Amino acid sequence: MKTCIVICNGPSLNQIPDALLNKYPTFGSNCIYLRYTPNYYACVNPLVIDQYYNDINKMACVKFIRSSLSHLVDNSIKLMSHGQFSFSFHPLEWIHEGYTVTYVLLQLALAFGFQRVGLVGCDHRYIYDGKPNEQLTATGTDPNHFDGSYFSANAQWNAPDLARSEQSYRLARQVYADNMCEIVNLTYGTALDVFEKESWMSWM
């Protein structure tokens, strides 16, 4: 079974050894470069691209970038966002963002022929003051990601929309199952109950 790892950016990612990430093809997003360079990278959030495109450019990997800002990232592949709630089987033509870039990675992984996906760093819990999707200004140490400097020093970021992202995850689970594929949550202590859970150590 063709297997990959989708790397999310929660604090629990610090518990995952490079040996696991190096064992499989990997998909990552946003500021993952602070911890690891994946094989495939995606970023669709304008705030992240605008603030960190110089760092994104330094990574040596295949990069998929929101079409309107793809000119900021050298040799990137454009991602065209479709507003209707859906799962794309042709993400190089269009994708649905699903209120989480992880959903974008899941669309890419299935299209690239991966039949089993392991999620790591998918804590699915955040500490913040604000409303879902609201643009916020970071202050102090970032408690929501694997690196305390991930969003800090007045960085602009969007508050998560966990309810809508869970809707997207449920659709991804169904699409994968319909195609005899699976998504497994390998995140220790995860708050996301949509996917089957296993210990990351069983994948070593």
C-alpha cells in the first residue's frame, strides 16, 4: 500500500522523530520549514504567504501555492481555490481549502496515488481570543504550534475554524474510504476524532 505522512503543525509534532518522517514521502504546509522540509509543500493562506515567502523560497521541495500569490514563490505550482464545499480529485486544476491547509494536503496526497495517509502533529486544539477565521495579531510565545516563534512578534494569522475543518475532514474520510484508501491519525493526545487513531510508533 502506497503510504505517506501528512505533517501538521501542532505542538505534538515535537514528539515525532525524523526517522519516522524520513521513512515515508511527506506533505507539509505553512511554517513547517522551522522543523522539517517535506517532499511536497502547500500554502494557501494569504497572510502566511505574504509574511513568509522568503523562507518558503529557501526550501528545496515541490511547492503548491495559492494562485494569486504564486509569483512570490519561485518555481511554484499554482493552486486554484474553488469555493463550493467539495473534495477535488484533480487538485492541480482546482482545490477546496476546507478551512484548513491539511485538507488541501489530503486532496494532493490522494491525487498522487497514496492509499494510506498518516497524520502527525494534528493536535486540533488552539488557545486564542477571537472568532473563527478572524485575523489576529500574535503576541508572546505561540502556544498552538510546534515552535514558540511560529506566529509571534506581531505576526498576522487567522484563528482556526475547527467546526468547519471537521466537516472537511469527514468528507475526506468518506472519499478515501470510497476509494479503498485510509487516513490514520497518528497524533498523540489529538482532539480530532474523525479519523481512526494509531500510535505513530506502529508505523516505524
